[in-house]
Amino acid sequence: MKTALVKNLRKIINWLFPEDAVCIGCGKDLFVENKRYCLCDDCQKLITPITTRCLKCGRPTEYGEYCPTCTKEKIYFERNYSCFAYDGLIRKIITAYKFNNKRYYAKYLASFYVDKIIEENIGVDVLTAVPMTKSHQRERGYNQCDFIANEISERLSIPYVKEIYKKSDRTRQLGKSYSERKKNADNAYYTKSNVYEGLRVLVIDDIYTTGSTMNNMAKALLKSGAKSVIGLTLCAVKARNSKEEGSSLNDILLDS
Ligand SMILES: [Zn+2]
Ligand SMILES: [Zn+2]
């Protein structure tokens, strides 16, 4: 009798507050525990931090202090930090957040970013999120990084300055030569004012793959006068050697 009562009560709570009731990893009922990340104990164990990482881009690496890309290429940001490797459960969660309209995950995922900022003692003046093109955002209905940036800004009282934009170059890429397209991709982001001038800027993104998004964001911010740029992403894909990395063009066109 008591179990049935609890079950029904649970059903009512789930119906009233769907976003606080179940683990975002496995869907198991959560009561009062683990509300900061909305993950049950079992799922929390399935998300592990990066142990060996590149000191520049923060990706998991087995190449020593710096990954092959950071050794060879010009990197505009000071440093990028990632909370987790992009695999297993966190990959499943982030996919649901981005593509299955689980917007309410933002406040839980933001907790991981907040932890990282505190743990690494990241000092910045303002933060911003990687923008989407207008048409891309219309398609998806929301910018997943924007929601997370808002949460972090509120919790840590770091101003969120949304003055960087992404050019809508997808259709204009058609018919262009490879080098023209690459140049377009490298200059995908721009600012309209000098609002970032003299500031240390933290860029929020969800996944760090080859790094071209973060690098191009940093390039645009520095161009507009920012003092320095630090990146922070929830996940990072393991660093590979240069041949395996593919072109930054693929990254910027496919990964957003
Ligand atoms: Zn779970
Ligand atoms: Zn690196």
C-alpha cells in the first residue's frame, strides 16, 4: 500500500517537475540527492575527468605536454580547459541536450563549468558563448552554449557579453575553391564594436574537437582588442596526430 502511494506521489511530482525528478544520465528517479548535476551516483561514476591533457588546448593526449596541433599551429587563445573527455555517458548527455531539445539540462551542465572555473582558478573579466548563425539557431530553436553561459554568468557574477557573431557562410561556401572556403571558415566570427577591448575573455563552448572553433573565436576577439582569451568546454575529443586531425574546415562546418 505504502509503495503504491509513493509510486503515485512520484508520478505526480514527475509530471509537475519533470526536470528535477530523474537522472539525466539514465532516467532513474532522483529524490533529494545529486541535484547539482541531476545525476544518480552510478552515472556520476561513469563521468571521469581528463587525467593527461595538453597544457595548451586541454584535450586528453598521450603525446606529452603539448599535442601535435599545439606544437605546430598558431594558437590564438591563452589556454583551453575541458571538464571531460568526449565519450561514454557525457557524450550521450550532451547529444540529448543539443539535439533532443533537453534545454533544462543547461543548469546542470553549467555546474561542471562552474566547478572547473573554481578548481583551475580561471580569472577573466567577462565571458561569452560561441554563437551560431541566425539560420542555424532558427533551425535548432536555441543555442546550447548561450543557455550555459547565462547560468555560469549568474552563478559566478561574471558579465556575459554577447557581442560576437557568426557569419552565415554555409550557402556562400558553395562553388568556392578550397582555399577560399578555408579563409571563410577561418574568419567565421566577428564583432561589431570594441566592447571587448582590454578585457580578458572566457569563451564557452560545448565540445572541443580540432580546436578551430575556439581558435577562430580567439582570433576575432583579439582582433577587436581583447587582452586575452581563455576557452572552456564541457568535453574534449582526444588529441590525435596531425594527419588524423583532418582540416579545420571540416570541423567548423560540421561541428556546431
Ligand atoms: Zn543515472
Ligand atoms: Zn593541444
